[in-house]
Amino acid sequence: MADISLTTGRLAALAGINIETVRFYERSGLISKPKRTASNYRQYPQSDVARLRFIKRAQELGFSLKEIAELLSLRAVPSRSRARVKRLSEKKLEIIDQKISDLRRMRKSLASISDACDGRGSVADCPIINALEESK
Amino acid sequence: MADISLTTGRLAALAGINIETVRFYERSGLISKPKRTASNYRQYPQSDVARLRFIKRAQELGFSLKEIAELLSLRAVPSRSRARVKRLSEKKLEIIDQKISDLRRMRKSLASISDACDGRGSVADCPIINALEESK
DNA sequence: GTTGACCCTAGACTATACTACAGGGTGTAG
DNA sequence: CTACACCCTGTAGTATAGTCTAGGGTCAAC
């Protein structure tokens, strides 16, 4: 079967986002302008579902649309710009590593709060703040 | 030496944020209303520096101010509300675990892009998107 | 051949999270 | 005793990321 294309509404539904958001992302350059039918309907490739899901999840991880656009640009590029891609991806790697370690610290104190609430344990004053204060 | 209190400007500087943001957080209930001097100047305890840093970093991890307020509420509470705290902290734990695993996936593909750009390797089409699309 | 579900554009509106400004008071160094 | 850096309140403005509405066209089913 031909890998049939999607209308805007169908794409939005599959990605779990608002149809207006799809058009907004197109205006913002996060997804490329799709082909149109004779009657001017957009025709999206299936692969845009994954792209939109990526955008959504990256946002939940604290990346702005601008940063996400950068992340998305980090793929098949002319080999002459490889050095640039390497620099950028390494910068993002550092940011990601920092986020992971912050989340782990936060996780640890949250788990101890949760444990303390299990029974008779007493929660020291505000461990959740202690979680991040001395990091970085 | 007495653990001297901080003016709004001093607190903002130590936390690395704008002075207006400190007042905004007070209005939003993220930090509690501090004592005032006779001349109506705010007097913040040193501990608010850590609190503000926590807020800032939690934001970078994708939490909204509302969620951060919830995280901050998770500490020593009357034992009658323990069950509530436990439920909330476990919900947050799940979110944090999901974030960590998403970041790990993202990290993995970013690392492979970075490696590929090291030399002659070719970057497969869009590993960065592949990183998150099938998760959750 | 019309009804209902969908699509289009352009522009207005919203929520969140700040950030700046006006107009006025405070505190201390010289 | 005044200059300058800082504080106060209240209100307005900005950036980001959507979300909605008006006014109109399309398409498949009945």
C-alpha cells in the first residue's frame, strides 16, 4: 500500500496536538511547508507525526522551540558543516547531561519524601530544595 | 556572626535573577512574604537564595511555576496530610523518571550524531527524531 | 444538491513568565 | 545636606507558545 499522506487534522490527531499548533509550527519553520492538493489542502508525510512528537517531548524536557529547531537541524547535513554540527551537538550534550543529573538529584530527595510519608519517618526540613542547590 | 538578612536586590544578585522577578515570585506565592524593616524594605533570609536557585533549575527541567510550587510544598507537613504528600510526590516521581528516560534517549542519538561528525561516519537520516518518537 | 465534517487564510486573543517604567521614599558617604 | 545607589508600589509592556474566530471553500454521503 502506498504510504498515504495526511491532512492537517489527521496529523494533529496522530501527534496529539491542536490543528492550529500544526499550522503555527509551519509558520515557525519547525516543520517544512508540505505539498498541497489541487484544492489547496496540505499533504503531510507520515514522518511528520514523529517530528511533532519529538517537538512535544523535547518541550517537556525544557527546550524552547528555538532550541528544538537547533536539535532538529542536527542531522544529515552537507559534510562541510560537520564541525559546526559537532560543536552544537556537544553543547547540547552537556546541557542534557546537566538536566539528567539535576533530575536524578531531584528524584532522590523526592523519593526520600515519599518514603518518609510511608510511615513513621520524619522529613528533614525541605530536602527537595537541598536537591538542587549545590549542583553545578 | 548573625545570619544577616538580605535586601531584595542582594537576594536577586545572589540567585542570579532580576530583582523584578523576585517581587513577581512573591506575588505568585513561590516565596513567602518576607519581614519588613521600619522603612518597609524587605528582609529575606539567606535560605531564600537556595529556594530561588531551585526554582530556576526546576524551570530548566521543564516544570512550570505551578508545578514548582507543588514540588516546594513537599516537605515537613502535619502528619494528617502525609497521604496527600505521598500521592503527589509519587506522581512527580513518575514524571521525573519519564523525563530522565527521554533525556537518555535523546542523549544517545545526539552522541551518535556527534560521533558521526568526528570523521568519515555518515549520519543516518535523523537519529535525533528517532530518539524520542517511539518512547512512551 | 444540500448537509456535516473537514480544510483554508488572516488576524485577534490568551496564558505564562517575566521585565520595565513612573513616581516616590530611604540611607549613607562625602 | 545633598548626591547617588538603592528600595517601594502600581501598572504597563514584552516574548513565547499557542488557541480561537470570522469568513469562506471542499468533499463524501445521503
